[in-house]
Amino acid sequence: MTAAAGAQLHEALASVPRPRLRRTESGLLALVSVAVLLGFATLRSQQALADGHEALTLGDPAVPLVYLGFTWAVHLLFVLAARRSDQVLLPAVALLGGMGLLLATRLPSGLVVQSFGPLELGLGELQLLWLCLGLAVMGWLAVAVRSDNWLRLYKYSWAGAGIVLLLAVFVFGREVNGARLTLCIGPVCGQPSELLKVLLVVFLAGYLSENRALLATQRTRLGPLSLPPLPYLLPMLAMWAIALAIVIVQRDLGAALLFYSVFLALLFVATARWSYVALGVLLFVAGSVVLYTLFPHVRTRIDVWLDPFASPLGAGYQTVRALMAFGRGGILGTGLGAGLPAAGGTTAIPAVHTDFAFTALAEETGYLGALAIVGTYLVLVERGLRIAARSGDDFRALLATGLTLTLGIQTAIIIAGNARLIPLTGITAPYISYGGSSILASAVALGLLMAFSEREASR
Amino acid sequence: MDGFLIALWILRLAFLAAVFLFLYGVLRALVRDLRRAEREQRSELGRLVVVAADGDAPAPGAVFPLDVITTIGRAASSTVVLDDQFASNEHARLTFRGRSWHLEDLGSTNGTFVQGERLDGPVALVFGDEFTVGRTRLRLERGRR
């Protein structure tokens, strides 16, 4: 009896994989932990100084410790599950999330307040909650996803779900700051366009990997341009229409720009044909001109971009304040907690916690800090593209490329917008900005990338 | 300037230093990874994976590295030998032309099917595509390193 039970136990233990150490990951996570703790120490000591105490302090250590604890827990999960997946993605995300957490803790917590029954959470606590949820989602996907068939086979269903989500926002959406993006179910509000990004990438990867050969070889000639066969142009036109609809109905320029550029990039990656890109850019220019002449909110954005100082207290206020914040930061920054993003309980830059998170961090950590943030995003992109290049089939390669480019292009759009390189469009900087939907959508993308980076052993 | 402000200033610099130390660590990991990838050059043009099979050999999950011209059939002279009663001796041929794989039926009795359609001429395949020879389902995959 006991022998049988012992044999059973032995068998059960044998089916559990042996833990596999992930030295690169743990080493990098240790550095991230040190950085985040140093950041919090700087911030709290600076705040203590403002209150008149001269003491080096970590303040209430709960926030960074809970965050770092969660990060290490995900690392431990990977070790126990004996994954051979990428070891750089988790630390990079942890650093970006830590930067975001530093910012969210440092801004006045009344900026966002959400109450769950008697429990009332401010900006910092909410961001911590979302980041931990995001880490959990990422860890779960990275360990649980073994096959991509459930994504590949139901690509039209995923696209359909995305469109339904979009229509639901059109109809039931709540208007915030002139943009109709938010959908509320009970007390929880979210921005479905964040999730829509991931769904559309899944659809595009499925569609393009299936029709790649056709799109790349056949052609119809139209003047100097050689185009793909007309029926295969339809999804392209549909994407263009969706992007336009998002701008017109939701007034969300950033999301529209993001969808469209990711689509064009994927089309090029799948077919290696410049003519598609040329056509796409032509359509983009035409659409932009039409939008500029028809819609005043688009015109305002462009005018502010060209000359924010024309109305420094009116339309250009946000941009002017952001530029001054960059200037105040200099090379080493004012120091965490010593900048002006929230002097005296009000924010110097409107929407600093979402749209201008990068600016605020650049002010307090300076040019060097900003450089490090951009570098970390670049690392994420490099890892994603490497995973794509290594993957065994076209669907996976395109999906990994799409998820990576979504993240990268979104970051590029918002950082360039913050620095007035391109007109400002209100989207979030992944993992750094406040926003539950944004963090969760990025976590889904990163989790899938990690799952696909698994080396072949388990196949 | 008093000691506390200096300490605070050092703390700030230490934070930046830690962040850049992290980036340096990442960079080293990336370079190591690229070096390894360079060493392990791809040696195969592609591979065939058996998804489902009727006969005893090959079993589902079996993997065949592909030659530039790969023949599939029951004959022992085929590159990929299928023990499948519904496959012809010389059933189908995979050829690598330029940058892509092409599949062609060699006048088999029961035909070769891609996405449920019987082939009547050469067709281009992409990695990840599945096709059926007799009762054996095969998938074309990128070669491993």
C-alpha cells in the first residue's frame, strides 16, 4: 500500500519539470531592483526635505517592495516552470514599470481616484495594482501558451471581436477630454482601443501569412504603380477605413496613426514590396489633408505643433509647459521629487500622468534618464524582432513582428509627440504612463512574445 | 552646502548609475545572444513535420530535413518515405526555387491536397502550410539551426 503510494508520488514528481536557473534574468532583475529602490530613496528623501526633515529615508517601503516582490515572483515562476524563454524581456519591462511607478507615486494621488466600495485608491496605488496585474498576465501567458493555433485558426473571430469592441465604444462610449474612448462596466472603466491593437495584429498576422505568396507575386498594373490583385486590396482599404473611423468618431488621432503604421509595416514585412508602402503613404497623405481641412481638432493639433508659442496660455499651453520641463531637466535632471510636474498639488503639465509621463521623467532624471528609457524600449524592440526572426513559421514570425512594432511605434509616436518632433497625439507610453488598459494590453503582447521565444525543447 | 544635500545628490547619481549598469548588462546579454546565433547558422533549408499519419512509419511528430529537391512517396528511393497505403510510389515533389518552396503532384492516384484542394500544378508554399499526401498530413517548417 505504502509502496504503491510512494511509486505514485514518485511518478507525479517525475512529471514536474526540473527547475531551470535563469541567471541572466536574475542578474538583470537584481540591477533593476537596486535602481528602483535607489529611485524611491531619492524621491522620499527629497519629499522629506520639502517637509523640512533632513533625513535619507525610503519612506513607506510597501509600494516598491510589493512591486519588486511581484517581479521576482514571476521570475521564480519561470524558473520553476523550467522555461527556456527570453531572459531580457522581463527585466526590461520591470525597469520601465518601476519608472512608471516612481512617477505615479510622486504625482498628487488625487489625479485619479477610483473607489471599490469603501476602498478608495489614488494614482500611485492604482498604478501599482495595474502593474502587478500586468506582470501576472504576462507571466501566466508566458508559461501557459504552448501553441498558437487558438490564435491562428480563429483570426476572423478575433478581428470580429475587435470590431464589436470598437462599435461598442462608438455607441456606449463615454467622452473624456473631447475623445470618446472610454467604456465603463460598473465601476471599472477601460479603453478598448488598447486591446484592439493586439486583436488586429493577430488578425493581420493570420491574414498575411495565409495570403503572403499571392500578395507578393501577383500584381495589377495601375499607371506607374504595380498593385496587388484587387480582391486582396480590400483588407487594406478596410484598415484605412477603420483608422479614419477611429479619428472621426473617437477623435483618437494617436490610435489611428498607430493602427495604420503597424498595418503598413506588417504588409511590408510580409511581402517585401515597396509599392504597397508607397500606396499606403499616398492614402495616408490624402487622409491627413482631408482631416486637416474638415476637422478643427486636427487643425488645432497641427497648428500647436508648428508654433506652440502662438498661444502659450491657450491651445499651446500643454506643449509649452512640456518643452519648459525638458529644458529644466538638463542633463542630470532636477532629481526625482524635485521637479515641477506637481508643485503644490497641481500639475504643471495637463495630463502629465498619461500623455506626458515621458516628459515628467525626463525633467526629473534629465537627459541621461530619458536616454535610458528610450534605450530600454529599444531593447524590447530588438528582443521582439529577434524572436520573430527565430520563429519556425510565418504566422508566428508575423505575429511577433506585429506585437513588437505595435509597442515600438506607440512609444515612438508618444515620445516624439512629447518632444514636439511630430504633432502630439494622446496615447500612452507603454508601462510608464498611468492606465490599466494600456498596461494590460502591453502585458498581453509581452506575454505572447515570451511564450514564442521558448526554445524548441518542448516541441 | 550641507551634508544632506550632498548625500541626496549622490543618491540621484547612484540611481542613474544603476539604470545604466542595467543597460550595460542587457547590452552584454544581447551581444552574447547575437554571437551564439552567428555560430549556429541555419544548416537546413526547411523541414517537414508529420502532423498525422495512417501507417506505422513515420509516426506523427517525425521530422525530415529537406533537400533542394525532395520527393515524397512509398518507394524506398524517395527522400521522405511514407508507409501509407493511400500514397503512390512517387507521389509528390517539393522543390526550393529562389526563396520559396513549391509543391507539385507527380500524377499520384489519390492526389495531393493543400487546404482541402487537390493540386493540378505546382503551388508555392509558405512555412507553416500543411498538405496531405495519401492519408498523411505534413507541415512545412523553417529549418532549425
